[in-house]
Amino acid sequence: MTDGTSHQSTSSRARLPRGIWALGFVSLFMDISSEMIHGLLPVFLISVLGASTAMVGLIEGVGEATASISKLFSGWLSDRLGKRKVLAVFGYGLGALSKPLFALAPTASLVLAARFSDRIGKGIRGAPRDAMIGDMVAPGARGAAYGLRQALDTVGAFAGPLIAIALMAALHDDFRLVFWLAVIPGLVSVLVLVLGVSEPPREDRGSRAPLKVSETRTLSRAYWIVVGIGTMLTLARFSEAFLILRAQAVGLSLALTPLVLVVMNVVYSLTAYPLGALSDKVDRKLMLALGFVVLIGADLVLAVAPNLGVVMAGVALWGLHMGMTQGLLSALVADEAPQHLRATAFGVFNFVGGMALLAASLIAGVLWEVVGVYATFLAGAAFTAVGLIGTAILLWRQRKGVEPR
């Protein structure tokens, strides 16, 4: 298994190509666009369109499942065609073009169609984009590259809701006008991608036949170990909706609930790049193990938190864990996948993670209802401990010179 120990650099930021920065800003603008809508969508559905909470759940469930399945398909197609950028442009373009449907929707059914289109776009662009980042940089810069993109993406994740809140106040709660304004950063995102990103030449282009499905069996054992660790981490890290519910349980008002995600994403965005760059200088798997430890701490704090201040401390730890692990996992996938299978590898990784997130959120909800609030977070800590043990065994085997192949 490859790590970043042999690739030292004193200037990770300086050596990252322009295309990495451009992809980061593509993610930032699209996340602003999406979160301006998604932060208001549940209230819009119920208060304006008269939808039921069951319909809200259906829309979200269909959306996330669609994104996970699309990632699997688009990763394989990218490797099959030998193209990355064209699929990324199509995915981001579909996401941008779906935004007016939210503003025009007279019924919840059209919102469902808009959400479906938006999530298909997310699924189509994700794996080719992540593979393109891996193609652009050497292994010793991948932690910094994925960390930078994730940091800029997360800036959009907390800027979007804040912009929506400000616009709602300025526009007297005009949901539809805010949704129309959300189209603008979406179009900017596509423009930056088209003009600012050049697909790097692939070493194997022209030297091999198009990818066959059977070739995915050649993905290394080391790659599948990364998938397994990432899946366990996702099982331990259920939907962030439970962070909001935890804050509400200790007295946070409904009007201020977006602050939970703002706190988490601010910490996430501030730590993703520097910790990603650090992973290029130390063993990535050691940093991943430390990320597991931080998540255990976050779960324990959230399980016993007596007041809002302690809950927010747990939320901040959650964001730190995200900054330590998400870009790092992407770097590990890129390290372990050959170039001609890299997008497929990301597609499989993201698909399995999406299914694990659905299962984790279901388990968390059942535990919350049947046992109590604390049980949800203690279960998360238990899943994390299992993942930590697995990572520790992997590190021990590596120190002993027993590398998975």
C-alpha cells in the first residue's frame, strides 16, 4: 500500500497545478448554488407546497440513492471512454440546469424531479472529477490536492445556507426568488470548469483497448482494504441531521439550527487542506487512524453533552474528523488504483459509501427512537472503534513488512 512518506515537499500549495485550484472553485460555486436551495427546501416543501414529511423523506432518499448509483456508472464510463472532463462538464451542467426547476415547481412532484436531476448530475461528475485530480498530481501531492478541493467545497457548504438566510431576510421570505438567484453560482461553476480546467494527458491513452467490466477484478487487495475502512468510517458517521437533532434536544431554536452545519463545515474547511498536505509527508494510514480517534471523541462528547456549548464542541470535533479523513481517503483511493481504472475505483468507493450512509442513518434513527439519544452516538463510537482496530492491524502489518497486494 502506498503512503506519502517518500514524497517530501516544503511547498505543497505552490506545486499544485492551476487545474486543482480551478476544480476547487468549481466545487465551491456549485455547493453555494446547491446549499442555497437545499437549506430551504424542507421548509419550502411543507409551508409553501403543502407536502408531507413523508414526501420530504422520499425526495431526500431518492436523491441520495440516485447520486450513489450514478457515481458507480460514471466512474466506469469515464475509464471506458478514456475521458474525464466531458463527463464532469455534463454533470455540473445538469446540476446547474436543474436549479430553475426548484423555482418553477408548483408541486412536490416537480421538486422530486428537480432533485433527481440534480443528484444525477452530482453522481455523474464526482468520480471523473476525483480521478482527474489523481491524474493531475504526483502521489506525493495528492493529500494536498484532495484536501484543497475538499476545503473549497466545504466553504460553499456553509456559505450557501448563510447566503440563503441573508437573502430570505432581505427579500421578505421569497423562496422562489432565492432559488432563481441560486442559478447564478451554478452557471459560474460550469464556466470555471470549461475555461479553467484542462484534462491532463493519460499515460495509457492510445495504448490499450477500452475498459471491460471484467478488468475491475484486477483492483488490488490494498484498494479493497481502503474501501472497507472507508465503509466502516461511513457506518460510524451517520447523517448530519442527527447533529442538528442533538442540538435541538438541548435547546437550540429552530431558526438557528443551520448554525450546527455552519460550525461543522467551518472547522472542516479550515482543516482539510493543511491536514491533507500533512498526509503527503507522513503515513496516510497513521493520520487515518488519528481521524478515527477524533470521531470516537466527538461521539462520546455528543452522547453525554449536558448543554448546547458541549454539543457544539462535539460538532466541532466532528468537523475536525471530516477534515482529517475525507480528502485523505480520496488520496488513498487514487494511490491504490491504476490510472486506467481510477474513475471506476472512485465510483465503487463512493457507491459503497453511499449505501453505508443510508444504512448508518437508518440504524441511528432506530436507536434514537427505541433506546435514546445517547445510544445513537455510542453506537457510532463502537463502529469507529472497530475501524480503528482494523487500521491499527494494517499499520502493524505494514511495520512488519507484510503489505497487502
